[in-house]
Amino acid sequence: MPENVKEKTSRRMKIRHRQRGPQVWIYLGKLLRMFVYQTDWKVLPMSAMIAGLVGLVTRKTCYLNMEGTLMGAFAMTCVCIWNGCFNSIQVICRERDVIKREHRSGMHISSYVFSHMLYQALICLAQTGVTLYVTHLVGVQYPSTGLFTRWFMVDIGITMFLITFASDMLSLWISALARTTTTAMTIMPFVLIFQLVFSGGMLQLPPWSKPFTYFTISSPGLRAIASQADLNNLPFVTISTILDKVEDNKIEGSVAVEDVLALLQSSENAHIKGVMDTKLSEASDLTIGGILEILEEDPSLADLRAEKVDFSTTVGEVVAIAGKERVKNYIEEAASASRYSPEYECTKENIAGCWLQLLMFAFGFALLAVITLEFIDKDKR
């Protein structure tokens, strides 16, 4: 090739590679090669293992009752944050010298970070798919219909992807701040603890600490998953479960006859009403309820009504009078109503607001990574 042609070709290559767009694809190609040849693909089987463990723990209660769903939403948020954080915590600090050298040679920091954003988005998308598939495989019973799409798995997948991607970009920024991989890995546990403690879901936070939830990815992530599961309308079964455990406990005391008569007369229980309407014999119209009315209203029986009767029974026998299933349903509904939270309303506006917060976190942390790396030439290391 003639010398002048080589010079022109070299000049065009330099000009082309100094543009931001081509640089993005160059670095994206480099990252994809690293995924294949430097075993970065190991994040996917690790995600599958974590998802399997969480799914095995939450599968019997998640999306079936209020407590189990809240615990499952928190656990799934933890999985997404864990995946995202460890995707990129070392990717910048481990090649800091290379970045510094290439930046001085004409590399645009924005192109470099944007290529990482595209690459990490692909990783996060794959991790989300793996997590959903594995949790479904181990028995987590996801609802079938979504609020935004026809499939709940698609809706919840969007939320999980955004949580993972936002966490990924947070770690990318930390990796840009840290000078060494050791420093980055030292910072990471504190970031994870902050995210999980101040999620505002599982732990009862004191009033002074609640503003910290605005700075966490876990808070909008947890709210989005819980809202998509329609948490407010699920039964709260802890109290009724306790009722099952104490049904053999004895109840002893004394009660006035008139109080018992008043209770039986005013009861709305269908079983007791059926007994009250029972006739004493086929030849008589007198019912058990009629006899109780006589006992309650006859002035000559006032002393009898005032007498107190000692009794000994169990919790289960008392509940059976009103109907065990009816009592349990009432307790579960009342408990669910008392734990209602507007933050978990299953509405498009509420969930979309959480998605927007997660997107803002993702792009905000990416921008901070760009700003941080712009000063890499001043690094004395």
C-alpha cells in the first residue's frame, strides 16, 4: 500500500475513533469479549443459585398472603440489589491505569461509561430472566395477569430489571470513586446494609430515619413489587395461625345466666340460629329459642337469671360456637385492613412512579460516574 494511502487511512481511523459514537461500540465489543473469555458470564449461574435459594424459602407464602408477600418482595429486592452491585463493583477500578492512559489518548469518558451502561443493561436483563425462571421453577406462584401487560411475569420483570440496573449503576459509580478493588469491596457491604435497613418495608424505622429511604434503591423497588402483588388486598394470616395453635388452651371462669341468654338471643351465627329454631317435638311448635325467651323474660325467674355458673372450656370450643372459618376470615380481613398502606396501592400511577424513581437513580449514578472519571488525570496513583 502506498505511503500516502496509509497516511490517509490512519488519519480517517483516528478521526473515526475520536468520535463518541464509534468509541461506544469499540468498548462495548471489548466488554462482550471479556464476558466470554474472562469468565464474566459466571454472574448468571450465581444469580440462578441465589434465586433458587430465595424461591425455596418464599414459595409457600409469597403472593398468597400479606406477610409472605412482603417478605418475598423484600427478598426479591435483596436479590436484585445483590446482583446489580456485584456486577460492576470492580469493573472500573481494576483497569484504572488503562482508562487513564486511553483518556489521555483521546478516549471520551462519556463513551466509556455509556458502553458500560449498555453492557450492564444486557447483563441485568439476563439476570432478571434467570431469576424469574428459577423462582418459577422451584415453585413460586406468580399471578397470571399483569397491570400493564397481559403477563404478570413481564410486569414484575420490568421492576426487577430496573432495581438490578439502578444497583449496577450505583456500583459503577463506587468503582469510579475507588482507587483499588480492595477499597471498592470494603465499601460495598456498607452500601448493601444501608440499602436494606432503610428500605422502609421490613424494619420499623424511627421517624428521624425515614428521610433516608428517599436515598435508597430498595425503597421504590420494594414498593413496586409489593404494589404489583396487590399486597393491601391479601389476607393477613398470622393471627389466625396463632388461633389454631392456642385452640386447646383452657378458659375457666364464671358467668351470669342472663349474660348467656342475651348472647344466644342476639347471636348472628347461622349454626346457633339453626339450633334456636329447632322444635322440641313434631307435635309442638315450641322451639329452643322460644324456651330461652321465656327464661329471659319471666319475672319469676329473675333470681335464676342472676345466678353465676362456673364454666371450663377451650379456645377452640368458644370459636366453634361462632364458626371457626367465619372467625378466621373476620380476623384476617380486620388485620389486613389495619395494615393497609397507600404506598402499596396496586395502581398504574403508583407503580410507574416507582419505575421512574429507579430510572432516575440509574441515570443519576451513571452521570456521577462520568463526572468522577473526568478527573482521572489528576489521579496521582
